[in-house]
Amino acid sequence: MEPRMIICNDSREDKQAVLESAYANIPVVAFADTDSPLKYVDVAVPGNNKGIQSIGLLYWLLAREVLRIRGELSRTEEWDVMPDMFFAIDAAEIEKIEAAREQEAKAEAEVPVA
């Protein structure tokens, strides 16, 4: 099964995929910073492709626009999906959050209720 389109964060980092998709005539959409090479890129979406939050926001905007083009979301209605749902979180970050929640739960359980 062949993909119908390739979306990449950085054409410099994903140069092998971009090159191979050019051989197979698969269109490439790339988030492009000012220093991104655009050879073999069909559509460049300008934006900061270095930060985690910026990439998450770019994917959020892309997903919202695809829903609008499909007619599933109108221009006048708000989209209830928050951009932070598109942010990548490291496994270490998840462990820190879970440990903090466990400590809060223990602290709440230890406090006597008057």
C-alpha cells in the first residue's frame, strides 16, 4: 500500500523520505523554517519547525483546516480540541507528572479532615 501524501516536520531531517517520495511521485507537504531546503517539497507551510509547541500548533492548524475543507467544521464554529493535545510529551515528563500526582494524592490522604 502506497501513501497518498507525505507530511514532514523538517525536510532537512526527513530528507530520505522526501527524496524517495519524489521518485514515486508522492506529494510532500513540509513545515518549513527559513533555512529549510525545499528541493522535492511540493507544498511548504511556513512556520517554526524547531520547537515542540510550535510543531504541535502547526499540526493543530493543519488538522483544523482539513476538517474545514471536508465540511465537518464550519468557519464560524469553535473547534473544541485544544492545541496541547498535539504536543509530544517525553516519557520522562510523563513519569514526573505521574509522580507529582501520586505525591499530591498521598498528601491529601494524610491531611486530617476536621
